[in-house]
Amino acid sequence: MNHHALKKVELNEISLIELLQLNKKDEMLAIAEKQGAQVKKSHTKAKIAVALANQIQETFLEQLGYLRSSTMAVIETLTAQTESSVINLSQEQLTELSELESEGYLYIHKENDDAISIALALELIELTNEIRMDQSKQNTIKTNQKLVDYTLALTHMYGVYHVKQLIKVWNTYQTKPLDDESIAEKMNHIGTKQTTVKWNGTVIYDQSFLNEKEACSFYDTLQSRNIPYFMPSQKDLEWYLDFSINRQSPYYLNIHNFIHSKVYADQTEEQIMSEINKSVILGIQPHKVYETLSKIGLTFTAEDEVITFVQLFQELSNQTRKWSYRGWTPDEVEGLKEKEPTKKEPVTVNKIGRNEPCPCGSGKKYKKCHGQ
């Protein structure tokens, strides 16, 4: 994903009903399903829009509370602009906005590769502005969004983990504590609103697991190995909110530059790096990774290229926080082993009688020498 690409965005404000009718009918029905609105296929677009508009306004404040904080920042930026103003957004922000579009909160029209227009509902702009004036609502929303951020970051870091670990990390850095009871309701909302994480009442896991059974099996394996969780810093939590791997590390950049030097098409290069990222996180061996990569276009023309790839892959793997190590890197795990105290064999000491010769070799009885 390009972290620097900016696109020009023109903003247009219209009513929520008008905004919804910019969608095709099947898109409106998909929005209705996500919103839980009672509509029928036989309804006209206008009738569907009316039902949706009411539902969206009722759920908007709750929806804001379970967005990522970065998404909320985008919304605040958009709603603070004047009509038809022009702003710049990154590709990541556009992706977040697309998620909101799929739920009917705004409408995006692509003008060309470098510009889009976004239709904002006047009713939702007004609600957002009301929040700015209500400190209590603002605090509640920000707290919930922070919990979403923590949940996503830990999911990227651990893959699967017990909700008590989320509580532990939260209570380490936040002043308002969470407990088992207070987090259950919040996690039900997060599990519904955030499509990349799943929650079964006890365990939180990444959507990339095939199903709950596979995720829980993976979790049980880690439990049996008695692996402790890596405790992230606040900086770790900020970074892993968006990524499962540190793309700024020299090890990542080295292998990325190596793949880039092979001059693949952009899409192929992105596929290759995505597979490499997933493989190092899961701890897959280089030869198995190469088998998969060769199927999507990775080719080497000389033996030294293979050797270089394996070396770069292994270096990245050793420095990557793995799900199978509960967020630790292999190098960190080795460091932990080295710090573990070694078991010493018990020393057997034979008691010396007071009238026996002193073991120092003086010839005196022990009681007259070192036994005094």
C-alpha cells in the first residue's frame, strides 16, 4: 500500500436521502442489510432511502464510537471543510472512507486516478458538529475508539489472544480501567463493526483464520506451550494498529528492495511482499515460501539470488513479531532463554568429625585446627 500517495478530494454536501439515492438499488439493499433496516427488494429507491436515512441517523453516534480513531479524524477533517472545498487525503484514508461508504454514511465518486468527489450528508455533519460541543459524548466516543485501536493492534501482533490480555494492556496505559463485565458489551460492538477481528466471548482473533475452530485450536496450542504475551509499548500499539509487520525496519526494506530490483509489475510485487509478510508472521520456512512465491511470479536466474533471498527472508523472520510466539520475535525469545537461570547440581558436603585429621593437611585434629 502506498503511504505517500495523495488524492485531491472535492466535497459536496447534500441531504442523507439524496446521498443514499446516488447508490444503485442493489447497493442500497446491501447498506440496509448492514444497517439492519427493514426494507424489501420491491421497495422503490426513494422508499428504501427514507427507511435507511432514519436508521443511519439513529445509529450514527454509536457507529462513531466503534470506528478507529484515525477514521474519526478523517470524518472530523471532512465535516470541518466548507462546501466544495478541496483537500488532500492519503490512500489509507480513502480506504477507511470506502468502508463508511459501504454503510451509507457518505458517497464517493471517482473523477479520475488523482481526484475524487465525496458527498457528505448534511444531517451527519450536524450530528458530528454537535459532538464537538458535547464534552461527555466526545469523551465516550474517544474512549471507545481507543479500545478499538488497542483491539486491532493486539490482533495484528498476537493473531489470537484472550480478552484478559486486552484488559491488561488497556489498564497498563489508560487511567479509566476495564474489567470483564464492562468490556463484554464493548467487544460485542467491536466484533460487529470491525470486519478484520472476530470475538467469541473469550478469545479475540484475526479474520485470516478460516473459522473460530482453527483460531481456538491455535490458541490452545500456545496455551499448552506456556508462552507469555509480549507486552507492547504505546509506540508498538500505535504502529501495529495499521500493520502486522514493521515496514520501516532495515530487514523489511532490504528484502523489499531486493524484490523491487527484480522489476516486477506493481501488482505482482505487492502480491509477493504480501505473501512474504504473512509467511514471516506465521513462521513458515523459506523453501515453502519460495514454492508459493514462484506460483505468483517470483523467479531467480542464478543460485546467488536464491541464497540472497533466503538470507534476507531469515533476517526479517528473526526480527518479526510472530503469532506463534505471542508477539515476541525469535531473537527476543532466544534472549529470554539466555536470561533464564541455569539449574545447578546440588553440592554434596561430607561432615568432618572433630577428632578426624583436618583436611587442610596440617596433621592436626580438625577440632584443634580449622574446626575451632
